[in-house]
Amino acid sequence: MNKSGSLGMTCHQALSFLSPLMAVSQSSAVFWPGCALMQLDPAILMKTAEVLRRAEPKLGFSACCCGQPTRYLTEAAYPARRDKLSALLGRRGVERIYAVCPNCAKQLEQLGGVEVRRVWNLLAGHIRKEDITGWTGVAALHDPCPLRDQPEELEAARKLLELAGARIAEPAHNREKTICCGNIQMLRTRDPEKSGQLRRRRTAEFPPGLPVTSCCEGCLDAFRSEGLETLHLLEILFGRSKTRGWGNRLAFTRLAQRKAGNG
């Protein structure tokens, strides 16, 4: 196991499950970006929620972590954190979660008591041309593993890229046959050597010189570790994030807290 990575992620999870960082609206439905995406400019996430509200007008906000890193790295701590999250969602009256992150969606489905909806098909059905202010050009498209069994979501991602005017280069393995980025179940931390082998196998299929796009920020972070330029699908739609990091996450959390009435 990567000891420095494990320590970093242990701290990440300890912070993520502090009550001040677990803002959730009092609402039957909430928008759930996930930890990785909360590191993008908050304006990108707020624009995404604005489009989703055309389908769910009273959509609230969540700045919570799904707990997947704890589940695979510090298993003993997972039950308490899972129960803390479930109890919070219950107190807030959450019945539906609109999950942007594919890994969050998989993890949250195991909580029970809430319906988890993926957002890409919904976005494709409600976005308007005037909403799109992002990037145009050619990018290699990576389909994340958690969406292998979600063909309508994979097709919606392609529709959104087309609407944005972006052109895509499809790798040899895509859709239900996609190849893992190397971070399945926190593999980058648990077994960096095996993770690197998977990642390099994947990146070998991308045309050289092209940026890589995906609807999974975790996958894109893995590819950046190989020196590749990346653009999240939301950046193509709503503009490239100027920075990535905890500063953006805290800014989004403050926005979620205000909208949740928590501060």
C-alpha cells in the first residue's frame, strides 16, 4: 500500500466526515457532486444544478462524501461514517440524490432508503444551447467503469459533447468494454503498481496530443498523474475550471450551507 497516499486519504476522509463539512439541504431531492468534483470552480457545479432544477425545481444541495475511500482503505471506520451519513440524509428528509460522480452513485445505492439518480441523461434532456459556454475541439473520451451497465448515461454523455460542439476520439475499448483508469476501489492507494499498469494500458489507447474528457473526475485525476491534459464533461459544457483543490470544495460547501440554512 502507498503509505503517504493512505495517510493523505485517511486525513481526507476524517475531514470529509466532520459535521461542518457535511452540509445537506432540508429537501426531498439533493444535488450531489462528490468530493472530486467539489474541487472544481463552484460556478460550474451551480450551473449544473440550475439545469437539473428544470426537472426537479426544489433540488437542494449536498456537500457530503459518499464514504467510498473509507470503505476500501479503513474498513473499521466505515460503518460509523456510513451510519452518520444515512442519519443526516434521513433528518434532512432526502428521498432522491442526483449524483454527478459515477462512483458516488454506486456507493450511495448501497445506503438504502434513498433513490439514486445519475444526471447525464437528465442534463441532456434539459440543457439549452444558451447554457453551453465551454470548450470546443477534439478530445479522447473515456467511459468510467461504474457506467458500463448504464448505456443511456454513456449515450447522453456523447449527446452533451455533440451539443457543445466538441468532437471525440473513441478509444478501442469504450462503453460496456471500457478499460479501468486504475483507481477502482481506491487501487491507486492500495496497490500503486497494479494501478499504474491498468492506467498505462488505458492511456495507451488515447491518441497522443489530445486532451482526455470523461464524466468521472476521479478517472481524470488518475490520467493527470500520467501527465495528460484533461477536461471534465462539465468543463466542456460550462467552462474550464481555473483551479482544482480544497479551496473550491470549501467554497462550494459554504454555498451549500447557506442554501441548506446551516450557516
